[in-house]
Amino acid sequence: MAENLIDGFARHTNSADLIEVYARPLTIGTTGKLLGVSEDHGTELLALCESLTTPGDADEQVQQRRRLRQLLHKTASADTHEGGLLYDILLPTHSDGALSPDEATDLVLAVYAGGRTPVALLASAFLVLLGDRAALTELREDPDIWRTAPDELLRFIPVGLSGGFSRLAASDTSVGGCPVRSGDAVLPATISANFDEDVFGRDAGRLNLRRTDNPHLAFGFGVHRCPGAPISRILVEVAIKAILEKIPNIGLSGSSQVVWHSGLTIRALAELPVEW
Ligand code: HEM
């Protein structure tokens, strides 16, 4: 999928927005495969989920949620369907009735909303790597580095703004010496924890693609730890490897400024102009 996408855009031009032509369609395609959603429906599903997870007009969001539910059923019932998570959970003949249509819609929303994160991570990873000649050389010359590089990129590049969802304390306790009473909400600063010198050593603030001891919290922790972690690690490796192999002379577009999205709950580039 990654190589096909690159062949598709690199043949016709020598500059592009890497998010639009690569990070986004690759993530849509990967999440779509997981769910059993065609590329066309995947693009519309992601757009709806993006809109539903962005602050906006409440009435409009009710309509969009309705549209999302219809689209999910249409997708799951399509004759051409090849199976997948969506098919299993949405069609009564294929599910044990464990999920109501609303719950199934929420599940898909969570999976697609999760799908925004790899787009953001990939874009930021390319921004960091294309500006770091030494890191690029390491990635190109040592295949063993891929055992550690994806996790180091996940540690080093913050995608969430705070790091995770808040937790409610089940009993009186203390966190880092700060008393927490039963029922208190705690927002863990997991991004800051990823740069903790007591855990990662004195080079915690540096990208070290060979870092082996890397207990980062990019995917959160505990029962709500990100279920998309394994697929995201693979996605990072496949996506970066394919670009470096197929477009060895790729670089950031010299003339452009870095523009970030605002108003999202994740830290995401609005575009990533590159040239080769
Ligand atoms: C770079 C990729 C990703 C990062 C950095 C990331 C990060 C996170 C984080 C920090 C959490 C909160 C965990 C916590 O509070 O302990 C989370 C939850 C979640 N993520 Fe991801 N995620 C990524 C990719 C994905 C993908 C690809 C999917 C779907 C296929 C996904 C689906 C979810 C879901 C459903 C939850 C909620 C889990 C729950 O509440 O039990 N994520 N993710």
C-alpha cells in the first residue's frame, strides 16, 4: 500500500504535501483494512470522525453522527464486503448481539479518531527526520535500527497535548508526593514523563534511534492503553522505510513555514510540503 501510494504521486510531480498524498491515505487504508472499509468509504468515514472529534456546532454534530451510523451500516451490508471488524460487529447475523448499533458506532468512532494520531505522528516524524541528516543516514544504513527506531520516534514526538485521558482515583493515594483523594480527577502528564531524565538518562531530550531501554508512555498505560499500539509501530516503520527507499533525495520544501493545526486535542501539522 505504501509503495503504491508513493508510485502514484512521485511519478507525476517533484513536490507535494506529504500529509495529503501519503500519511493520510496510508492511515485511512490501514484503518480501513482493519475494519473492512473500502478506500472511498474510508475517506468519508475519517472526515466524519475528524469533524466529530473537533469542537464544533452541536446540531451539526448530531447530523454527522447520524450520517456516520448510516454510512457504517451501508458499508457493512455492501455485497462486495470482504469481512473485517465492522462486518463482525454491525451485522446481526455475524455478531452475537454484544454491541448495540450505538455502541458499535462509538467503537468505530474511537478507532477512526485513533486513526488521526498516526497521521499526526507520521507527519511530525518526517519533519524531524528530514531535518536531521545524521538520523537519516542511520536509518538508511543500518537495518537493525528498526528494532528500536519506531519506539524512539513515539517517545520523542508528542502527539497528544497532555498525554492521555484523565483518571479518577479509586482510593486515597499520592502521586509523586502530591496527595490525591478518592474521587479526584488526575491528568497524567505522560508527555513530560517521556522526557524524564531519571528514566531515560541524561540524553532524554535527544532523539536516539538506538535507545533500547525505552519504557515510554506514548500509548498511555493500564487498561485504557492504546489498542492501536502494535499497528501504529508497524505503520511508522513501513511508512518511513518506503519513503526513504523510493525517494532517496526527498527533503523539506525550503520555502515553506511549519504550520500547526489549532483547536485540536492532538498536536498535528496542517501540511508538510516536501520536494525531491
Ligand atoms: C501514533 C499512533 C497512536 C498514538 C501515539 C496513540 C496514543 C493513544 C493514547 C495516549 C491513548 C490514551 C491511553 C491512556 O489514556 O492510557 C490512546 C487511546 C486509544 N487509542 Fe490510540 N494512539 C495511536 C494510534 C491509534 C490507532 C491507529 C488506533 C485505532 C486503530 C487507536 C485507537 C485508540 C483507542 C480506541 C483508544 C481508547 C482506549 C480506551 O479508552 O480503552 N490509536 N491512544
